[in-house]
Amino acid sequence: MSIRAVIFDLDNTLTHRDLSIEAYSQFLAQHYVHHLIAPDLVQIKRIINSIDRGGYPIAADLTHASIGASVAYALQQQLIWHQPVDFDELTQCWFRFFGAHAVAMPGAHELLSQLKAQGFQLAVVSNGGHTTRLNILKGLSFEAYFDVIVSSELAGVAKPNIQIFNYTREQLGLDARQCLFVGDHPINDVFGAEQAGMHAVLLEGFHDDVNRVATERRIQNLAQVWQYLEPFFLA
């Protein structure tokens, strides 16, 4: 059965989370330069990373319901402000501007453009708030590539639960074996997609527990996705 759709995770697959946080940290340092005593870019990034953890926060580290609010609280408490900034303003800053500073994974734009030209359907499946997912894709100028964009908030269930994968391929109108999933997380992405009956490819380099999945489909960069698609080129 031919592959007719390529489905992507978002963080550390289409967007580089650490570089995105670095870009957002630079924005914060500049945006609040007159509110902070000696803005320290390294400290700002360290504070955000201590909460965000590459998009996989530890529940015990979250002081609020969202990463954005928890980051805002940590910044408010740990930075030295000579002109205090309201907590709600710092929280909204994350939701308004983090996506605008998203940094694309190398080769992502080229791959998406080529896949679209070849006639593949494209989708995103990502855990997190739906508005945040859309803002990141908009910041990357990627949203127009996708036929379906699914967040765990929208689907009501998170990866690796097979229901979110089934929901996505139903939106595409395809059988599971017609879908190739590309993601960086061995459990949430590869294991989840394979349990749902999809083909899956692991983008290595972001998680230490890659040996927890048995897949032989492993890549080191997005251009290598093609080696798993060449037999399935659409006419």
C-alpha cells in the first residue's frame, strides 16, 4: 500500500526547540532591557530551559497550568527587575511572541516544499495547546503546507495514545499504512505511530532513550526522509 501522507511531530522535528528558546530569550532581553538590571541572556535562557526541558516539562517543575505561565513566574522571581513586570504580561508575552521566534529545523522548508510538489498530503501531530502549535507554524511560515494540524488539546488525547494518530489519519481520509510519521521522540512519536499501524521514522539526536524502540528507520537529518519515500512516489 503506497504512502500518501507524511505526518510530522513539531518540536525538534520541524522546529529546533533549543534554538527557538535562544531566539526568544534574546527577544526578552531586548524587549525588557529597560526593566532589568543588567539583562543576562544566558540566565534568561537557563531559567526558561529549566522549566521547558525541550518541550517535555516535569510536572513537579510547573508552578502553573502551562509552560508559558510557569516560565513567566520563574522569570519574575529569578531575574533582577528594577521596574517590575506584571505576571500576566510576562505570560502573554510567551503566547504572543514565542511562536514568532521559532527556528526551523535544518532542511525542514525544503523537505516540506518537495513533498508538497510530489503530491503527498502533510500533517502535524503535536502535544500541547492548539493556539501555540498554530503560532509556531505561523512563525516558521509553514502552516500553508499542511492539510491537517492536530494538537493534543484539539484531539483531547496526547501522544503516544493511538487515538491521536487515528484521529489524524481519519482527517486525512487515509488508512494507517498510507501514513509515514516522522518525529524525534522514540515513545511518543515512533512507538505511538507504529502502534496505530503507521510507518514511522525516528529523527535521532534529541533523546537518550532511542534504543527503547526497535525501529530500523532512523535518520540524522530531515533530507534522509526521502530514502523511506522513494519507493512510494506518487504519479
